Amino acid sequence: MEFIRPELLILIPILNVLGVGIKGAKFFSDERIPIVLGACGIFLATSYMFAFVTEYTWLKGIFTGIVQGVLVTGVSVYGHQIFKQTGKSNKKSNIDEN
């Protein structure tokens, strides 16, 4: 986790909740939810970089915001998929045992 700035780790559960909300509201098809979350993650991380980090130039701030947004979105979506896939395998093994 040393690649993600510690203060941006809060975006991971925020993006998870946002993804669940988008899925429940049926705004987008399931295939587009990771793309929407990626755009939101990039926007939020870049906004943070400009609002609170003063050691970067504007170009480096944009680049860092994009990279950090992609990283937190990747962890969020990947973590969600692991949770879903683990749940499916647990259900399948419970059915096989009965």
C-alpha cells in the first residue's frame, strides 16, 4: 500500500459505496460501473491533490491525481470482485456438501 497516499485510502470505501449505489439505482449497465468509478476516483484524487498538497506543480498534481485515482479505484473494484467471487465459491461448496 505504499504506492497509494495514506490520506487517499478513504476513497476505497467511498468508491465501494458509490458503486453499490450506482448498481442499485440502475443508472449504468454493470459493465460501465468500473469506468464511472474510475472517473470518480480520478476526479476525487486530483481534487485532493490541488486542495491540500502544495508541493506539486499543476502538471505534476494532475498526473499524481490520475495515478492515485486509478490505484484507489483498482483496489476498490478488485476488492469487490474478490469478495463476490469468494462468496460464490462458498455458496457452491455449501451446496456440494448437502
